[in-house]
Amino acid sequence: MEIGKRLAECRRASGLTQQEAANIIHVSRQCLGNWENGKREPRIDDIAQLCQLYGVTLDQLIEWQNKN
């Protein structure tokens, strides 16, 4: 599974909408949606912010991604 799909799952598990998550990390909802849909790749600092917001470590995100 690509990182965008995993980020979307983590966001939903955190109970946040795309708009809420985007507001918290100061990007547009469209930008976050593009990351989640695989249209664009987030920068590492954006991934780090999302991991912190969703309560997962970067290692957990990468490990999970590599298993799929």
C-alpha cells in the first residue's frame, strides 16, 4: 500500500476530516487530498507532522507500508 492510502487510514482512525487535518498542519484540503490519493508525494517534514498528528511514528508508517 502506498503512503497516501496509509495516511488516509491514519487520518480516519484519528477521527479527523481532510479539512481538519489540513488546517492543523497548515496546508490546503486539496493538497492533503492529493497526498492521500497518490497524485502528489508529501515532503518528509509534512509526513512527520502528519505522523505526530495521527499518533504514529515514521517507523511505524514505513514498516506498515513495506509489509503491503
